[in-house]
Amino acid sequence: MAVDVELVRKNFHAISPKVDEVMETFFATLFLRYPDVALLFDGVNMQQQHRMLANVLVFVVENLDAMEIASGTLEEMGRRHINYGAEPEHYPAMGECLLHALATVTGEDWNDELESQWAEVYAAISASMIRGAEKATETSATS
Ligand code: HEM
């Protein structure tokens, strides 16, 4: 299924002024539901983390109609995430918490369509990041 670019952009622009709330809800949900994954953020500057994650979302939403361009950057990010201790099985937890945060901040305008479109967007992000990590592991295994 292709992403409904306009729908996702419209929602993202509507909640952009509340991006801090999205990030706070996202990490609060992650810490509550997935304390094991949250442990990996120990010692990380969370203000900075909020900003960097928000920037990735802006970047992805801007490039929704050119995900092949965004995928190189996301692969690089995934490669760096090996050093942060991120494993492929952590990605669904992050996605669940992100969708929960988007839904919470969107409020009554949230619906099944937005849920499935954002799930699609996150699936593309995580697939690229995991691919980047895998490529890096393969390269280091063969060199
Ligand atoms: C799958 C589980 C994930 C874990 C455990 C994780 C963990 C971390 C950690 C520990 C850092 C390091 C911060 C520091 O040392 O200052 C980091 C950085 C970062 N994370 Fe994640 N992350 C995950 C997934 C994601 C996803 C899905 C995104 C984007 C949608 C993302 C975006 C970023 C960005 C933009 C940075 C800044 C540094 C960089 O780009 O390398 N992370 N992450």
C-alpha cells in the first residue's frame, strides 16, 4: 500500500506546534511499556534526543514522495544505531510508542486511516534503518 502523502502531511502539520508534547508522550510511553529499550537511553541528553527525533520526522514527512532519497540517510542512521545498542526487535516497540504519541496529541481527529498510514511510514523508516545496520554488519563480517 502506498502512503497517502497528503493525509500524513496534513496531520503532521496540524500537530507540529505540539511536537514537544509528541516527544514527551513518546518517551514516557516507551519508558512505561518497554523499560528494557528505555535503558538504552541511559545517560542520553533527552532534550537533544527530542529535537533530533523530531527533526527526523520532519525530514521523513518532507520526503514522503521520495522515500528512495530519504532511505540513504535512514540507512546511515540505522548503521549508527548499532553503537547505541538498538536491535531489530526494538524497532516495533518504538513504532508502537510513536503511533501512540501521535494519536494522543492528534486527539479526536485521529482515526484508523491515520493509524494505518503512520504505521506504513514508520515501517519504511525502520526497514531502512535495519537494512543500514545489516549492511554494515555484513561489510564488517566480510572485511
Ligand atoms: C529501535 C530502537 C532505538 C533505540 C534503542 C535508539 C536509541 C538511541 C540512542 C541510545 C541514541 C544515542 C544518543 C546519544 O548517545 O546521544 C540515539 C540517537 C538517535 N536516534 Fe535512536 N534509537 C532507536 C530507534 C530510532 C528511530 C526509529 C529513530 C527515528 C525515527 C531514531 C532516531 C535517532 C536520532 C536522529 C538520533 C541522533 C543521533 C544519530 O542520528 O545517530 N532512533 N538513538
